[in-house]
Amino acid sequence: MKRIAFTQIGGSKWMGGLNYQINLLNALLARQSHRITPVLFLGEDVEPSILERYHRITGLVIVRDSLFNQQKNWFRLFNSMLSGIDYSALKLFEKHEIDVAFESASFYGWRFPLKVLAWIPDLQHQRLKHYFGFLTFWKREIGFRMQLLGKRHIMLSSEDAKRDFQHFYHTASQRLHVARFAVPVQVPEFDDNHLKVRYELPDQFFYLPNQFWRHKNHECVIRALAIAKQSGHSLTVVATGNLNDPRDSEHFPNLTKLINSLGLENNFKVLGLIPYQDVQALMMSCIALINPSRFEGWSTTVEEAKALNLDMILSDINVHKEQAGTKARFFNADDTEGLAKILIDIASRPSEKHLHNTNDIGETSLKNMADFAECFTNIVYKVTEPV
């Protein structure tokens, strides 16, 4: 039995990281509790709503200590970089007999004596440097290089990210591990007519559930809608997600100007942040899901769409091809005309072909989560093998 230390990943500002961690902990405890014991170390300042989500994880060991309060993170990071060891975290981990520390958005020092598994979802800052400011780039880059200096085992979310890591950092392959994450999915119960009335949607629409960040490439979809409209096809795309791009505050206002200038106010409907149950309901109601992103680590929306047997229209980046395989239609992220043709083709199919096959969704989701948990657990055991 291996005991692995987790600390909080994400929160109200990064729900993706929090959801990833909660899904992983649930999967481990449901499927691998005979081989691994997750121990979650939290500060005393955790938001009540987030703490409640952790408490709902059956069997999770939670340790509360002010050492992990947000206000102490920078002080601990500074000490870890200066001395090479986060002694305070080490003392607490040893007290709880930790075998492996899972490191994400944290750093325990390059001389940390316990085994460490560092999760690095992707290398977006290397592939899309022009989207990062000087300080933002180097903050991320220095963090990665410090982890490499500490001879961490690195866990990545895709083979594409592994290839990137080997390209940019020339890391030995035995220290790199891939765990493709899965998400729990169930067919949501909802009233399709009520949903469409509430959000003022037409009977037929495409769905784009991405944050409004520059690299997510909403502009390509907007321009494709304009091309389709000019050819006599008035299509609708519904978009949800955070409207604020932390790296470009003008991005969403510029998209709004583009939508208005092309007369697409009724074709590209922005709903912003909506309840998660409505996200899944929109997935089940749409004729196809779109992800036009220029870069992904391992797309949660694509993973959910796969589990729900949805039709998908994806940009032809390598990770999308790795993730979706033959279950999607692909287009170049700059090819607005090509995307317009795909949208028109799918919208023109008979309505019965838009129905989603919901058979075996629950069983498929459980299997995917079990595979994720087993893969992660096997990586933890590899990390603890004698050198």
C-alpha cells in the first residue's frame, strides 16, 4: 500500500484543476483503494464550498494545517528554492508516512528526500509563446526547470505532451509518464424544450463549451458562421465559458465587435458561465460539439463528448487526433471555409441522424475512470521503485 500526498489543485479561479483532482481522488478510492491511499493536505483557509466537495469523497484522508494556507505559499516556495528542501512539508509528510508527494502548482525543493511525482498538463507556454508575456513565460519555465533539476518523475496528460517535453527538455523517457485523464459522465435528466426556452435557442444548434481565451480560437467559428450565412445557411453556435482571458482583457470585447460587425448576433449566442448540469444538457441537445482550439493538454470537453457519444468537430491539432481518433471530423484551425463546409454538411443531415446514442454511457464512463485510476496507480508504483 502506497500513501501519496496531495495538496489543493485549483479553486474558484481554476475550476479545471479542482475538477481534475476530485475526479482522480474519487477514481482512486473507488477502484484502487487496496493499492494506494491518497492523503489530502489542506490549509485552514480553504473556501467552504471547495472543502465541502472534498468531504463528499468517500474514504479520503484529509489533514488540515495552516502550513498550507494560501498566504504561506510564496514563503514556502522561496525557502524551497533557497535551501532545496521544504522542511516544514517534509516533517508533516513523514508524520503521515507519505511515500510519494504529488506536485502540481507547488514545489518542495530540488533536494526533497521523498519521491515526487510532478503533474505538468502541457507545454503551452513553449508552443504558443506569443500568448505569454515575458514574466509569465519565465515564471512557468523556471518552475518546470526547477522540477527537472530535482529529478522529478513527470506525469503528462497525453503522448503529444510527452513528445513536446522530450523535444524542449530532452528528458529521459523513463522519467516521463502519461496518464490520460477521464471524466465521470452520466446521461443528464433534463427537459429539452424547457432548456431551449430558457436560453432562447433554436431547435438545431452546435455547441462550443470553451473558455474565451485567445488560443481557444472562437474567431474561426465566428467567421465560418459568416461564410455559411453568406451561402444561405443561417446556423447557430451556442458558446459557454469564462468570458475573461487573464492574458488579454480585450479579447472578448474584440470578439463581440466581430460578431456585431458580421451581423451574427443571433447566430453566435454567448451564454457565459452556466450551471454544469446545463452544460451537459446542452451537449445532449446539440447536433455536434465544436472545439476549434489551437492548443490543448487533454480536452475535458472532448472527453465528455466522447463518453456521451456526441458528434464532434475538432481542430486538427495532434492531441485532438490522439484523443478523438475516428470519432470526430477535423479541420485546420485557420481554415474558416473548411469549417463552414463541415457545419453546413452536418446541419443538412436528416434530423434522426442527430440523435445521440446513449446506450452503455454509464458503463463506458466507469471503465474509463477505472483505467485512469489504474494507470495513475501504476505510475506511483514505478516512482517508488529502487533506482
